[in-house]
Amino acid sequence: MRSILEELWYGNVCPNGGYRELTLEAKQLMKYIADHHDSLLKELTDKQKETLEKFDDCYNELTDINEREIFVYAFRLGARIAIEVLFPVSDQ
């Protein structure tokens, strides 16, 4: 069995591509958003649809940036915790 670092090296670990099961709350919210989005699209002019599409693209890009930043922060925090567990700070 390879170490987690070897798995990472060989591309077998992909933190942003992993499967995560959505909670019931998240599934319901996603359906709610999709239903309202579809309803809104039916009411918009072509120009308004174009504006909404640009908004969606920007919002998705922002979400990707936020997820990346959260991942980096959490990874660094986890590493700091692991280091402190392995090398405890003295109470001096």
C-alpha cells in the first residue's frame, strides 16, 4: 500500500474532484435554486438571459475561488495541528 504522499504524486488523490455525498438539506436547497432559476429564465428577455448567464458564470468563478481558499486554509490548519501533535509546544 502506498503512502498518501505517493498517492498524491501519482495523481490518485484529487482533493477537489473527490466524491462527497450531499446532505438532504443541500439537495433540497439545490432543487429550490434550480426550480427558481428555471422559473426566472421563462420570464426573461434574451438580453436579460444573457445578463443572468454572465452573473451565473461570475458567481461560479467566485465559488471556485472561495472553495480553493477554504481548502488551502484547512490543509494548512490540519498540517499545523499535526505538527503540534508530533512536536508539542512547551508551556514555558
